[in-house]
Amino acid sequence: MKKYEGAFILVSNLEEDVRNAEIEKVKNIITERKGTVEKVNEWGQRRLAYEIDKKREGYYVFIDFTAGKDAVDEINRICKISDNFIRHMIVVDESK
């Protein structure tokens, strides 16, 4: 298992319970596949650097976790098909 950092930008006008459900969904994918969530850092609503799909703001969430490749693949799949995620990126955390 490797350490990863995931950056997720959610639609800014989501209700709080829907937004929390999406974050929980990502965390559940990690834990169901024997990974661990080390830190969740919610930056909150921020202005995007450039307009994406006619949206100027997004809700930023960063998750540090340890997991296998299957968990990363499933998170990527879920984020691609969900309309609640504007963008996401998961990178290997080599600093630790």
C-alpha cells in the first residue's frame, strides 16, 4: 500500500449534507478496501483559477490516505461519473 493525497473540487452550491455524503463516499471506498484515511482537510468554498463548466467557484477538499491501487481506481471511477465533482486528482505522496 502507498500513501496518497487526493484533491477534490466539488460543486459549490451543494447542500451541506450532500457534500458530506460525497466526502464520506470517498472515505468509505478507502476503508472498505483495507486502506486508512489519515487526514481530511476541507478548505471550503474558493474561487477557481479559471472557469470550469461555467462554474467560477468550487468546494475544495484534500484527503491524505494509505490504500492500494484498487481503491484509487474506484475513487477515480466514482468521481468521473458523479456530477457533484468538478475536478479531482490523486497523487502518490512521496514526502512521507
